[in-house]
Amino acid sequence: MASPDPFSLPFEFRLEFDVHQAAEIRSCKLSRGLAVFLTVSTPIEGLRKPLKVAVLLSGGVDSSVALRLLHAAGHSCTAFYLKIWFQEDFENFWSECPWEEDLGFAKAVCAQVDVPLEVVHLTDEYWKEVVSYIIDEYRCGRTPNPDVLCNTRIKFGVFLDAIRRMEFDYIASGHYARVVHPKISSNDEPSTLLLSKDMVKDQTYFLSHLSQSQLKRLIFPLGCIQKEEVRKLAQMLNLPNQDRKDSQGICFLGKIKFSDFIARNIGEEHGIILEAETGDFLGKHRGFWFYTVGQRQGLGLPGGPWYVVEKDVENNVVFVSRNYFSVDKRRRIFHAGSLRWFTGSSPQQISGLQCKVRHGPGFYSCELKIVNNEKAQEIAVVKLDEDDQGLAAGQFVAFYQDSNCLGSGVILDSCDDQGREYHICQRALEIANCRDKSKIGEPVKIKNLEQIRE
């Protein structure tokens, strides 16, 4: 690893060193290679004293490295493990959840440098603020994003409010994002959320619905570090979890299948699967809430690949197509509500923007128009420069100008570039509206190519 002079870096990535930091580096006998990474921890102009920081520690590598960087930089750190697993009626699933292993690693990481660790029980709050919302959204046929909600309502919502009286200067986590705060002398100016140096791991999408008051309290030490460098740092610091794999899936589920969780909370109600173009009855499903637009897996239909293209929530019907990428199924325009902007108002520049409609490195160039609905609420009309068949109601869209994340909203609906919604043939609509589904007969037999050759 290269070891440039930290003070040669641009200010927004620089952490002012003091005697406490230098002493920490010497006492830990860490190589000079660590020093450059201390420069990314707290981009706050005018900072000349150690901070009192509450660090969210999950037991994973990212949050552990974030903690150690802040600690090595001389800041006073207290680690917090948020316990957000299931309520008591899910205790038969507990053996499948890795929270005990997570907490064990968190304790071991803190013990290495004698950082205090507090366990905060937020199960009830998580259930009320996130899980219940997710269940309600799936019942309505929408596809929510639990990670965005967890950041907004729990990690930097309920938790931030709970420790407000403890007088921490900032809350830190292992997110891959950058926050640039104004000068201490100009604290009334807004803080900005910027893209991470690692565009693959960038998590600004999950942070895009935070408020300005929340953003002002946050620092992300990993924002200017590549993931592979974080792994090397974990080895350099001899972290007990240095070889641990990154967590996947929804944070509160652990190893439980999402379909099992939905079945337990919403139940099952058999419905029919229809081909969108012909209205052919192809098979049955367990409930429209198990499916989202663009889904390919789990349909159990031969002759595919089949994709979910639409859902009839009222009649519990799922429409599918094998021509998912055909011209008539293109989606380029959508509406978004529940808008939240970090500056407090919609952007003045409505062209030359970019957006993300899902987590990942991909962006769309877009045009943005703000209108008011019948309730005088702001609605964003977004036109993408490319087609995206997988736009799903309930998901978030995050807006960007260069590397600056401006804010986000929730996708309400989508259409093609002519304003037309997804076309379902008349026969399919009539069958979907049929109250007595027993009259439609048996599913059409569709053979795979291999079966036809036989």
C-alpha cells in the first residue's frame, strides 16, 4: 500500500492529525501504510480536536475497520450493536439467525483496543417501523426496500434519537459513502452525500432518503476506500473477523428464506398465472405478494424463461411473458412520490441529472419534472435515457448530479415513452376478472424444446 503524505490530499478527504492520533499509531506499532487511511475518516473543515463518536458495529468486516480507523485516529469511540431480530413469536427461527455470531465478533473487535460496546435492543421498533411497513407494501402489490427503511427509520432514526442526550459528536458506520460537512464556523450550511470511491460497493442509494438533520450527524470512514483495501486493512489490524464473508440478503432475516417469512406473515392464497399476450392459463401461484415485476425465478413454468410483467392485486393474478425485452414492454417514464431532498427543496436543474432505480453501480441519465398531485404533494416525473423493464412500484429512485446524491423518492408507476402503461391483452384481462376461476379449465401444456425434440 502506498503511503502518501495525508496533508497532500484534497481537504474533503483529509483528517487533521493531532498528538493523540500520532501516539495511537506508535502505540499500536502499525505500519505507516495505515496513516493514509486515517485521512478519510472525518471530512470536517476546522476540526482540531478528537471527536466523541458512536460507531454502529455489526460484527462484519466493514464496520469493524471503520471503528479501528476512528480509534487509531485518536477519537473517543463507543461501539453499539443493534439487535433487530424477530419478536418472541419467531423464536423457532432463532437457530437459523446468526445474531449471536455477529455479536461475538463485535465483542472480539472491541476487546482488541478496549473500546466499550453497548447492545441496543430495537426489535420492537424495527418491527413497527420497518417490517410492518414491508408486509403492508407487499399486501398492496408493491416492492419495498427494507435497507433504505432501516437506515432512515432505525439506524439513523430511532437509534440516533435514543443517544441524542449522550452528547456524541457524530454517528459512524461502515457504509460505502462520503459525507462532506461544512466548516464548523458555517454549520448552517447543508452537508452533502457523495458517491463512494468504490462504485461497486457504493451505498448512497440506501442512504438517499435520509433527512438533512440525519446526514449532519454522520461520518463514513470507508467512503474513500476500495473494498479490497478494507480487506487488507482488516488483515493489517489482525481483526478476528478479517476472513468473514460479507452479509447478503435482508438484514433481519438471517438465513431464513424471504418467501418463508412472507408466507408466515401474509399467508398463501392460490391464484392463477396468465400469459400477458394471449391470456393463456399457464399455472397457479401461492399469492401475488410472492412476486415482483421483472422476477424470473420461482415461477415453475416450463418453456421459459418467463418473467413477471404485471400483477392484478384485486384478483390475485400474475401476468407473465417470454418476450420481456420486446419493444412494447419498454419502460422509460415513471412517477415517484414521497420525495426527500438533502437541500430541503427540489433541484433547480432538471436536466443533466442521473438516477439509480436499484442498488448497484449502474446509472441512468434522466430528465426530471416536478408536478403537484390532487393533494398538492410533489410528484417527480422522470424520463430515463434508456429503457428499464424492471421498474417496480415501491422501490426507491435516487437522484444524482455528478458525484452528489441529491435525494430520492418512491416509484409509484411506470410507462413507455408514449405514456402507455404495460399492455395486457383483452382476453387476459377478462379471465383475470372472472370471479369463478374454476371455469377457465386446466393450464395450457407448454413443452420445453427438449421435450418437443423427443
